[in-house]
Amino acid sequence: MKISFSTLGCPGWSWEDMLSTAKDIGFDGIEIRGIGNELYVPKVKHFSNDNIELTKKKLTKIGLEIPCLTSACFLFDKANIDKHIKEGIEYIELAQKLGVPYVRVLGDAQPQSSEIDIDFVAENLKKLATEAKGKGVKLLIETNGVFADSKVMKALLDTVNSDSVGVLWDVHHPVRFFNESLEYTYSNLKEYICFVHIKDSTVVDGTIKYKMTGYGDIPVKAAVELLKENDYKGYVSLEWVKRWCLDLEEPGIVFAHFAGYMKSII
């Protein structure tokens, strides 16, 4: 099992800050969800045609990977679906160039469930899966919104029926929004899980408050132990949502804590 952090957690950092911190703290990789003011990863200067080979060489030299490019490709958005399909294709093409195995896409925008045309999501996921297969990349749909209900997610995956589609298991959402046990979620999705998001929280007066790993009531330790028992070899990635919640603790503190916490379990 390997550890990474999402760049959502350090919106004020430069790419060089991210690399040096990941290396110094002992992370294996960095999940890319924007750098600086640029959220659209194919437009990040370090991944441009002029710079991409240098970026890859630097990552190799310091022993870091990019395990996942995390897009905002909304496969449910009927009004803007052409734009989102284009985004998905551009992320897939960049992943191929970088040698990144996974691209995250979304079947629902919000963590909490909303009304989604699941057949429409399936149709668009199939389209992008064809593109991904040709590029040797795998699309990961996140347990987010209605798809945090693992029965709904399993039905979607069975419908799409593609080797180029898997699951990004955000451990937080099925527990928090559907009161699923880890064992139930895992039993439904285990054959599809390729990447894992970790975040912890408590609920105070009906409002979710994100906490450093182990300080909330999400069963993070049990989730990692469950993955370990089942010989999961992929990444567990800290999704510290500081880009959206600027009052959260600073990334240097949170990332170091996460690395120590995870390594004590792994």
C-alpha cells in the first residue's frame, strides 16, 4: 500500500513545494487536483508539451509518482456534456503522456446525494471508457453523491461493464451520508476499487467538520486495515479539502500527521 496527498490540500503551494514536502515526509506520490490558481490540470505549465519530459524526469529522480489525475469531469451534466466529454478526453491524453494510470471522473457533483439520471451517466462513462482503453488509462468514478450508495455504484459498473472503469473509494461518503458499514461498501465494490480517498470528520449541530486523520469518527484505521487484510496494493490518498475550506489546518502539519498515521497502520 502506498500513500499520497491530493493537491486540493495545499492550494497556496508551488509544484516545487509539493515535490519537496512529499519527498521529505515520505509520501510515494502526489494526486493532482490543480496547482496554484490552475485547477484544470491539462493547462498546468509543468505538464505542457515543453515541460512534461522534464517533469517526468524530476519525479523519477526523486522517487515520486503521480497516481491519479483528478478531474471535474461531470458525466451527469446534460447542459454542458460536450464540454465535460472534451475535458475527460484531455485528461486521458495527459495521463497517457505522463504515464499516470487513473483519471477521476464524477457521476454526481456534491458529496450528498442529488437527483441524477444514472442512465445518462452510464452512457457517457461508456464513451470515455472507449477513449481511455485506447490510451491505456483507467477511469475511476468516485463514491460521491448518489454513487456513495455502493448498491447504486455497483449497478452502474455492472451496466458499463468495462475493464477501463473502476472505483475511487472515498471512504468518508458512504459512511457519512448512507450510514454504510465498511464491510458492506467493500463487499459491493472490492473488485473495482483502484484508488482510495481518506478524510475524517465529525458532525456538529448538523454540519460536517473536517478533522485531521484519526480525530473524527470516520473509521479510517479500520478501513486501511480492511484494505491491508485484502492485500490492496494501491494508493490511499489524503483529500484535505483546504482549497474549498480555507480555515482548515495548514497542509504541512496535516500531511505530516497523515503520513505518520498511515505508516503506523500499513
